[in-house]
Amino acid sequence: MDFLNKVKQKVTQGNVQPVTAAGAQVVCSKCKQGYKSAEAYKMLYICPNCGKHMPIGANDRIQMVVDAGTFEPWFEDVEGSNPLKDPTYDEKLAAAREKTGTSEAVVVGRGKIGGEDTVIGVCDARFIMGSMGYVMGERITRAFEKAIDLRLPVILFCCSGGARMQEGIISLMQMEKTSAAVKRHSNAGLFYMTVLTDPTMGGVTASYAMLGDIILAEPKARVGFAGPRVIQQTIGQVLPKGFQKAEFLLKHGMIDGIVPRKELKKTLQFYLSVHNKSMKATRKTLRDVLPARKLDAEAPMLSTKTPWEKVKTCRSWERLTTMDYVERVFDDFHELHGDRYYGDDQALLGGIAFLDGQPVTILAELRGTTMQECMDRNYGMPMPDGYRKAVRLMKQAEKFKRPVISFISTPGAFPGIDAEERGQGEAIARSIMEMSDLKVPVLCIMTGEGGSGGALATAVGNQVWMMENSTYAILSPEGYSSIVWKSESRAEEAAAAMKITAQDLLKFKVIDKIIPEYGEATKETADKIANYLKVNIKEFLKTFGSMSGEEIVEHRYKRFRKF
């Protein structure tokens, strides 16, 4: 208890003080450059020589991200045990406490980040490698339970070598206990975010660290289940360079993003703001913040291009991309990455933004503007990973009551071998099914080509709009000509026969509105189109903001049931 009293003395007016010692040295493990602790603290423990993000103690981390004077530590009096009767364990604990200035490998409590109230937990790798034993698991579990009672989000900075060997199977039980607590917090409709720092390994990775609604990581952080030594000893594999790093996880769809330490507090504040506003919002306030507005001018006459001319216009390199609209209509778009299973498909982007203060989830297919970008994005043809990412973000939007705005511009789903191997058909089918049942307003906007099931996968909206020169078809005119007339040479004739233009589809009631392009959708008309879109999107949200979740689903079901 003497140590706990010392810890409590470090708390001044609810603010954990930094534990840096003026004369101590911090050495970068990458370039071996040394710095005085106080100097390293001011640099946020980022080595100016090589850029490495060095480990940070729990108290220093709290000092850096939590608003001054707002942190209230919780559960410092939780006591552990020595289930294996390890004769050296008590000595290790005492040494770790002296070294770190904390009583365990995690500090949890309540504080504000940029004025946003949250429960926060920070792991300390210096405390027996940040390993998870009973006390660590108990503090984290109690933090989630108290967050449920207080209706607060949770942010955990994860850093661990895995399970605590000195506590044996009791350590493993913490994986189950903490994961169950995360689920209860999620079932309560509350927000949970993790930040993976170096290293996050073993049982922590296989439990609460990878269960966040949003998962971020620091640059070059090591993250994995089995460490390189365990893998080599068990199956003889030597890991390639860059394996189990944050960048590897981002590429393979496991995390939402990598955030440099200097940008971390601002990023945390953004996501807390988004989710706290979502929790406080009601149907009434949605209508209030999205008042009706008159258009600045009447919509111009629509173009008289032929169907084939519209196909060529859609494919033009000069045509605006979906992100051109997103950047002009919405504020502060933050992209979220990955399907959590295999990859991060760059053909289908997703993220969160604000529309005049209202949080929304955005889905956007993107072809690219250069040859290299087109190749990277599969020319806007999503893989199964893209559709699974879309489903993940749609379900997240439903949990936090955010409307979904889907921008569609794709010649179709990617038709390659690897797409089929990963279940392209199932991914599209599940996206259609899940989107049909979302209890939040869904608006879908065709901005370019809308090709077959690849477009339909993210086009199950309460309303579907089309840009005046966009197309929406069962397949390309070339493909139609080839199948029906056994030759691609009649593509122009096929475009007319297929009835693929916005005017055709408005007559069929496949779409609900045509968005004018003021000529063509290029940089010259971008602001006018964006203004028209913004006003109409706000009207859409105002209309559907008065409906319950069940009414929204029923409206969407009946919309497609009529065909």
C-alpha cells in the first residue's frame, strides 16, 4: 500500500504528472541516438534523427493526450495474486513499479480529450513487457463496465508482450474476460477505439486490442499474435522484412489507419466528437440542424447527349471523381481502412465526415486520375475486400445512428481469379442484404458508370440519384452487344437499346432524382454541382430524420419490392 500512496501523490488536481527524470537518458533503439528524458518528452518521444516513435510510459502518454487537469485514475487499489507461487514474482512486480511509477501494466480512468469526455486506458510496456495478468485484465474490464454505467466511449492505448507467464492460465482468462466486457459495451451502443503501439503482441492482440470500432496504430508499431521467435521455433518460418508492422496491417485490412504521434490527440478528438454527437443526437435534433433551404438557382435544362455519348462522358479522364464531390460537400473527411479479414481495397473508399455538423458515413468508389492510380484501384472495380469493408462501415454507421451516403462509380466488380477465390459473389450478396436492413437513412448517388452487381452492392438506398450524364446498366454496352449480337461492334446501338441513362431510369422509377451537371461534371462546374448536391442531401436527411429505424427499413424494402 505504500506504493499506492506514492502513486496517488502524483495526481494533482486530477492530472497525472509526467514521470520523466531530468537527468535520465532515453536511447533510440533504431539509431542509438541518446536524449535526456526531459528533452525526449518535449519531442513526444519521436527521435528527430530517424523518426522512430519510441515507447512512452503510461503517465507520460496520459499527460500528452488528455486535457490538463481532467484525468481521474480508477481502480488503483485492485490487488493481484501469485497463482503459480512463483518465488520471483513479487520482486519483479516491485521492480516494475519502481521503474515505471505505476502500480500495474495499465492505467485506466476518465478524462477529456479536446473537451470530449472519455474513459481511457494506457498500457506501459516497461511494466514486465506490458504483459496481461489479473490486475491488468480486471482494470480494463471494470473500465468498460463503468463506461457502460456512465454512457461513455472507451479509448485504449495497447502495448504488450502478451500473456503474463508468471500467472499462467489465469492470465489467459483475462483474454476472455476483457473481450466479453468489450462486447457488453458494444451492445450498449457505445464507442470503443484502440491505438496500437509498439509492441502489441500475443493475448492482447487476440483480445481487446483488435476489437475496436476504430483501430489506429502508430507508425512502424509491431503488432501480431505470435512473435517472430515463436513462429520460427514452432514451424521454422523466418518472417520477411516489414512483417507484423502497422503498415503491413494497414495493407492487409486489419486496421483503420496509421497516425503519427504529433497528430494523435487531434485525431482522437475528431472521432470522439463524431461519436459523442451521434449519441446525443435525436430525430428531432437531426431535423433542427438540417433546416430546409432553397436552391440558389433553378436546375438548368438537362443535356441532350445520346446514350453512347453519355457512356463516353462517364469514362472521360476530365470527369470529376467521387472524392471531388466528397471534398466539396462534406467537412473533415477521415478515411477508414480495411475489411478486418484480408485487405484494404482502394477501389472502394469509406470514412466519416460532417455535413454542417451532422456526422455521416461515406462510401465512395474511385477509379483514379492517373494510370498508376487506376492500376492501384483496379480501375474502380472493387474486390470482395472492398464490399466487406463497406459492410463493416455500414454496420458501424447503424450502431452509431449515422446516415450513409454512397457514391457509386464503377464499371463493375473486379472479375479476376483472386476475386473469385475470395468469394466475390458472396461479398456482393451480403452487402446488398445488409444494406437493405440498415436502420439509418441511406442515400445512393450514381456519379459515373454504374455497372451491374458491382454497383448494386452499395446502391440499396432509400433513394437513388443519378448525375445527368451517368449510366446504370446490367453490363457495359460492349458486353451487351457481344452477348446479344455476338459482336462488340454494335456497342453504340446497345447503349440506346439498354435504356441506361438517368432519364430512362427516372421513367422506370429505378432512380428518384437527376442531378444536373451544368454541362459536364468537370472542375469548372464542380462547385455548382456540389452546392446542388449539398442542399438536396440535407433535404433528404431532413425527410428521413423524422422516421424511426423500422420505418426507414420498411421504406427501403417497399422501394425495391415494387420491381
